[in-house]
Amino acid sequence: QVQLVESGGDLVQAGGSLRLSCLVSGSIRGINAMAWFRQAPGKQRELVARINIGDSTNYADSVKGRFTISRDNAKNTVYLQMNSLKPEDTAVYYCNVFSGWIPLGSWGQGTQVTVSS
């Protein structure tokens, strides 16, 4: 079983930056991708960024050029650097790890990001 702990969310003004962290523990065999999702009130959870084995990355169009996903394998941690934040980035951000597109972790509490205008 894989455990996920997200952190780093905060209240920030538009144009500001935050770095989210996700600590992964437990049975990490079979993981070939890590990803960040977000869910705003009244909306479905959406994929924000994904990093695959080999370090190729994918981003939602709404965050391209502003967000960067990275990982530190030695620390079992995946990061999401968020720059030029906009009010529409306000959401609870979640991470998960995948085998292909099969999530291996239980969705955690997430971390709240609030961007004020």
C-alpha cells in the first residue's frame, strides 16, 4: 500500500508562487509515474501535471509555462512549483502515483491553495 502526504498549500496573492510537496511511502514498486491533480469547489478533479519514468512530463493547458513538476527519488518526494498563480488556480491539490494510469495510492486530504485577486 502506498501512502501520500501533500503539503505546501497556502493563501497567496495573484502573481505569487508556491511549491507543493508530496511524500510517498510504503510499497513503491511498480510506480512509473507521479502526478498532481486539483479539485476546485463544485468541479471535478482534474490532472494538473504528470511526470513519467524517464522524466517526460505532461501539463494541463491551463498551467503550461507556469507550473513545473519534478521529483527527488532519494527523498521519495514529488514537487509542484507553481508560479504566476491566478485566482482560478484555487483548489485542493492532490498527488498520486501510478502504474500506467492505475493509481496506486489512496487519495489523501490534499493541500489547499487559495489565490486572492
